[in-house]
Amino acid sequence: MQGLTKKFGDKVAVDNFTLEIPTGIVFGLLGPNGAGKTTVVRMLSTILKPTSGTATVNGYDILGQPGLVRQSIGVLPEDTGLYDRLTAVETLRFYGGVQGLSGPELDERIEKLLKLLELFDRRNDRTAKYSRGMRQKLALARALIHDPPVLLLDEPTLGLDVMSTHAIRDYVKGIAKEGKTVLLNTNNMYEAQMLCERMALINNGALRASGTVTDLESLAKTKGLEEVFINLVRSDVSVA
Amino acid sequence: MSVSRKSPSRARVVWLVAKKEFVDLARDRRTLITALVVPLLAFPLLFGVEGYFGNPTSNPSPVVVANLDQNGNYSSALTQSLLGTNGLAVSVQNSANLTSLVEGGKYDVGVLIPSGFSSSIQSGAGGKVTVQYDPSNPRAAEGVALVSADVEKLSAQAAASKLLSKGITGSDLNPIGMTIDLVGKVQSNGQLLIASLFPSFLTYFTFLGAFYFMVDDIAGEKERRSLEALFTLPPTRTTIFLGKYTDAFILSMITSGLGLVGTVIGLDELSGASGATGGVSLPLSLFPEIFGIIALAGLSMCALGFCISTFAKNIREAQQYLSPIFFVFFIPLYVEFALPPSQLAEFASVPLVGYTILIRDIILGTAGVQEIALSLASNVVTLLVLLWLGIRLLSSERVILRTG
């Protein structure tokens, strides 16, 4: 991301955001609610166009090659946005088909993901009958159906119960081991510390700090990611 | 990547989106009832009821006649005439409180023939019958019209008889007559009726069929926050729009087809029940031409609906914006009565509503090449503008972020 900026009228949602995310790691984008995390993900997934600046995803420019960017990413938005009247299999078949999968390979991929995310027994139920945790798992399966090299996960465990949170986190760990690049938006410090090798702190749309947990601790002159987060956000407010 | 993928063609993606929407809407009872059941049943039921209640044979107007002029020539003649009139169920009584009988709803019309009625006519003083009815009862108005016709007929006969006895003929009394010749291609009221109602119903169905689908689709996706996931897929917004639009159009055509069948059945019922044999019918040879125009109307109405649904924040707002469009379909019905045929032909070029007039003129056989060409040209341009606008709206961040 190079000077990525997004304005909505007079409001600057993301301000001159420059960041490089190494390939094959889980990278945490931390920030309080309204900091601009979701706007960053929306720009990277080409839903929103930056007001200025640009970014490349998997080597493709978000402005010049949006179609190739979208082929390279799997997105788990903040809201699952599932179709309530479709079953899990129908949902994945649709998204997989549009991503270019078909035939037995698509069927095998659907079966594998549903078994992995423990949804296989309920695969023919309409998603309206799913619990929040099941919906989140299905949305994750939807993001993974085409086996993308880059995953953008926006608050994947927000509002989930302990068991669902645990399952999603386990799965994200597994994805990282496969060498995929994951951008994880979260304001859960425990989750960030557990899953992310590196992270960046965004507040009021601007990048405040980035690095490993140790890097951030030295910058904030405190221990523990939660303290780091609070210190950096507070200092940002006082600077503002 | 370990999964092998091949970028699907635009046509395949349009098909996949359309198929997904079809599965989704096939499970939505509200859409199915509106799109499939209503058009098939509405007009057969409506016309069936109209045919039964509007049919004088199956539903005659009950009339009570109080004849206080016993044994009078004219009162007897009038009573016999009323008894023989089709559309009236006459009950003759020697004395009765007509007002209470009519007000009570037992009879639509009360006819009082006063005492001395016949002798008064014979003496030259004239006779007068009193008719009572409730104006809020439409069948009573029909009954009064039939009673009036009988009274006028008897009055004319009495006058002719008296004049003849004095050597005066009908021609002496009405020396100037008038013959009315119908010109143009419209030769019956039945033909006019079908040409007025049928196109309006059909164009109405093009919108009705896809209405709930259009409300629920893009505005509903905004409300359910499912657009974001859809937009992260490789296809462009144009392709996604076309997939959804294809569904709306197919649904619109299914509804119009069923509406066509329902309307024809309904008109057949009306024709049979009202006894207007041959007047209310539609030549099958016109169907391809009519359905071609209906397809164009369906494309336009769905494009308009999608523009509005895309702009709306949520389902409720989409309903609020889309519902008033139903009034558009009533405009041609009023215009037909207000404008002469030459100006009606010009009205056929008005985008969206002109389709109705064009179909009307095709049914009546009055549509000229210029009218057809102008109407189609203006509506094709409108369609293209609406499609362009719909795709623009779906691609606009400001519109897509309008949620709530």
C-alpha cells in the first residue's frame, strides 16, 4: 500500500496509508472501531476506489487490474452477507462457479471445506437456520472456495461464542501454514498476539506503528499488546 | 494455487448469477404468489364476478310494480311489457309500500302506477308513473333504465295511436331523421373494450411479476449486507447487473404470459356471460406482435425497477419508490378517453407508458408504420438509457454505500 487515502466528502477515512505486508504470513491490522480498518480492506478488495495512492495485491494493482486482484483474494467481510434461502452447498457452488471452478473438483472442494469447518452434516440446510458461528464458518469457506493466495479477514471472530472463535482461529493458523498471506482486521489483542506474526496499528485512518509485538512494545515503552494498543491510541489522541 | 481454475465467460457468470437468484426466489412464497398465482387467477375471477353480476339473465334487477289502476288498458300494457323485459324480475302487487320495500333492499326498483292512470291518458291529461330506487345500487340504475325504456315505448305507442286517429303519422311528427354510419376500423364496443383493458393489464404484469424480486434483490442485498461479498468476486458490476436483470426479465415474461392466459380466459368468461358474442375477442395472429412489444416493455420496466432498487437504501425504501410506478399503468386508460386517435398515436411514443397505446392500436388495426417506428425507437432509447443508468448506479460507491 502506497499513500493509500480514502475520503468520504470532507471526512478522511484512510490517510496516506503506506504499508508492506510480507507474503505468507498472518498480518494483523489493529485499531479501535472506526479507525479505518474496514475501509482499507474494501480498497484492497476493489470495492472502494482510493481517493489517492494505490496498492498491489498478489502483484496486481488495485486500480489497474481489479479483476485479477479479485481473483487472487478471498474476503470475509464484517457481515457474512449469506443468502438465507440457499443451503451451504448451493452457496459454495455459486461462489466457486463464479470463481471459475466446476465439476467434480468444485464438489470435492466444497466437501473438503465443509468437513474441515464442521458444517458437512448441515450442508443441505438453508443458511437462515444457521447459528452466528456457523454462518461465520460458511463465510470463511466461501472466501476459501477458490483457494486464493491472499485472504482479507475483517473481524472474523467478532460476536462469536468461545467454540466458534476457537474453531475460526484454529483454521486461520492452518491457512498460514499453507503459505497464504492473511490480512486480519481485529481489535482483539489476544487474537492478534496469538495469530499474527506482524501487525500494524491504525487510528483515525493513519498508520501509527507497525512491526512485531516486540517492536511495538519497544515503541510504546510498555509490555503486553493491550497496553501497547492503549498507549499508542491515547498518544495519538493527545497528538491530535 | 492448488485448485485449478479457468476464468468463466461473461455469459456463464450471467447464467450462474441468474441461476442463483432463481433458486433464491423459488423459495420466496411472496414472489411466487405475486408472479405466478395473481396474474393467472386475478382476471378470470374479476371478469367472472363481473360477468355474473353484470349479466341481466343470471342476475336480473328485482322490480316491484304496484298497480293501483286495476283493469286499465295502459296500466295492463305497461305491466305486461315490464314482465316481458329481459333483465327485470318483476313482481306485481295491487298495493304496496314501495319505499320500504326498496329501502329494505328486497327490490331494486319500485314502480307505482296510480289509480286512474289509463283514463287520464285516454282523456288527454296524461298519466305519470312514479319510480323509486336507491342510486347507490348500480344494478338498480340498470333496472331503472329498462323500466324507462318500457315506459317510453308505451308512451310512443299511445301517442302514435292517438295521432293516427287524427290523421297524423310518425313522419309528420318527426319529419327529419338521422342515420349514423360507423367509419374507421373500430366497429364494435367489444373491440374497444379489449383494446383498452388488455394492453394495460399486460404492461401492468410486466412490472408486477418482477416487483418483489426487484425490491428484494439489490435493495435487499444491501440490507442483508451480501453485496460486499458479491462485489469481491472477479466479475464486473456490469456482469452482476446483467445476471440479476436477466432473472427479473424472465420473471416478468412468465408473469405476463400467465397474465395473458388469465386475461384471455377472463375476457372469454365476460364475453360469454354478457352475451356480447364475437365482440370481446382477440385474434391469435396478433399474439406474437403483442408479445414482442410486451417483451420490450418488460425489459424497460425491469431496468427502471433495478435502477430504483439499486438506489434505495433498503427494502422499505425500494418499496416506497417502486410502488407509485403502478399508477403509470392507469395513465393510458385515462388518455384513451381524453385524446382523439391522431393524438393517441403520438402518445404511443411516450417512453414506458406508450407501449399500452401501441398495443391498443395494433389490436384495433389502426397502428401505422410511423407510430410503430417512433414508439419502438423512443422506448429502445429509454431502455438503453435505463440499462446504462442501472449499471452506473451499481458501480457507484455513493449509491452502494447508501445503506440503513
